[in-house]
Amino acid sequence: MTTAAIDCDLHPGVPGIAALMPYMDEYWRHTLVERGIQVLESASYPPNAPSSVRGDWRGANGAAPSTVGQLQTQALDRWGASIGILNPLFPVQLPFSRDMSAAMARAVNDWVRAEWLDRDDRLRAAILLPNGIEEALAEIERLAPDRRFVQAMVLCMGEVPLGRREWWPVHAALEKAGLPLAIHAGSAWRHPPTSVGWPSWHVEEYVSNAYGFQASLASLLTEGVFGKFPGLKVVLVESGVTWLPAFLWRLTKSWKGVRFEVPWVDRPPAEIIRDHVRLTVRPFDAPEDADTIARLLDHMRSDEMLLWATDWPHAHFEGDATVPQGLPAGLLPKIMVDNPLATYARLREGGTT
């Protein structure tokens, strides 16, 4: 373990709506009580699925870890990361009411700030964005002054493709604030997660996240976001890695034949994505042998795209195998320190409020 390692994906678990009540106004506290909304769970992360929480990290009655003390014991102190980035997955994207989504996002972000960031100086966090562009902009404006928030997060399968012009005010605000756009695995469940309809099983939905990430990248690229906002970085969180080279190859090949359609894409798509996009390494989705990994990295043609992450408390490895096997030892300082520092400008300046 590199002593200055930066863990780019940790998940603070909200134990229930009751934990968020102190961070809501009277109207929303009353509304949620009257409507009997005590929990909010997404099918993207079933609470009892082995992938959602590693078995040895579950608390009483199999509950997911939900305190900073559990994070310290199970991950931060255990592996010695100097900084950890919290990406809250409480599903504020599910309510169709933009007002409710915004109220929940505000509460989650304030809960993270009070219960996690204020209790460990090593921690940073993503701003969890609600549904609605105006509401997302308001949350960025509200929290960007707190330098401990180092990115803003959405899901890879939302309501509107992320490159569409409806999203451009958000991209502009993030570029201005120096905040990357984090795109995390998961769905807002506005559309089927596959192109041929609704799946029957969780495993179908789980693997379909790769399609969601590909669609998000294609939208950002072809709509011209990276040309319009050249300072914007995008971080794919919990996306897997091995699908990327084939996707870049096909996207670039197809662009060559129809580039007249998108003249603002003035360079090969693979080059643009290498400049702007980063991926966390858990899950990696590759055989654990050095030769296969070496070929994959060669196809990516970049040593700057990967970011170290344990994805705590999700179950993507056993014991203390925090780095995917097969990654070359010489690349680890880049993945664990240099690349995160280059991606997150606020990590280079400290984390004062």
C-alpha cells in the first residue's frame, strides 16, 4: 500500500429515512411521516445481495455499515489511505417529484457533511445531485464553497442522456467550480436498463450497467460536451474497465465514416475520452493474470485513466486484496496517487471548508 494512496470510491450507507429527518425542514419531515416513507431502496443495490455489502462488513442483522467508525475500522485505518472519497448511493433519483428528490439530496449531502466529513479529516465527498437541472444547479451552488466536496455525482442510467443540452448548465457549473462529473453505476428506473425491455433478474440489470456507461460516454462525446467544456473531467465509478477498449475502438471507427454529422467532434473519439475520462478500478472485470491485464492496458493507450478504489463496502474482492491482481507494480503509484491528484483539483489544495 502506498502511504499517500487515495481511495476514490467509498459508500456511506444511510440507515434509513429517520437518519435524514434532522436535515430536512418541517414540511418534508411531516410529509414523509404522513406518507409512511421509512426506507427508500433501489433495485440497483438490493440490500441482501452479496455484491451490495461484503459479508464480513455487515453489522447486526446483516445491516450495511452506516457509521464513520465502521469505515475507519474496515477500510481507512485497515489499508492506510490518506484520503477517501465518499459517494453516497441513497436513491434520491427514484422519486418522480423533483421537490422530494431535491429535499432528499440536500438531506443526504448535509448528513454526509455532519456525520462523516466533520468526523474524519481524511474524508472528501461527492455532491449527490437530485432529479431536475435547476435543483442540481442549486445543490452545486450550495455546496461548492465547501472544498471537501470534490465532485458531483449522477447515475449512469438516468432520465435524459448526459450530453443533451438540458445538462449543459450543470456541466458549465462543474467546470467553473473545478468539480468532475462522477457517473456511478445504477439506474433512476425511468427506462428499462436494456435496449430490449425489462430484465427478469438482478444479474441482468447488474451487467447492463456497462451499456449505461457506454451510452453516457457516447452522449457526452457526440453532443460536444468535451469541446464546449474543455476543463470538465468525467469519472466513471464502479463501471468496470475491460469493456472500454472495444467501445473506444468501435466508437472511433464509426465516427470516421459519419464525422460530417458531428463536426464539433474534431479529433478521434478515443483521444478525447482519454483526455477527459477516468475510471475506478473496482470492479475491474478481468482475469487475474498479468498478460491479459498488460494487453488491456496497451489497448487503452494511457496510464492516466485508472483510479484506485476499494468500493467499500461492496464485495469486489476478499481479504485485503485492494488492488486488482495483474496490475503492474510500476503503475500502482500512478493509479493510487498521481492520477487521483490530477483528476481532483481540490485534493491538491487540501480540504478546508
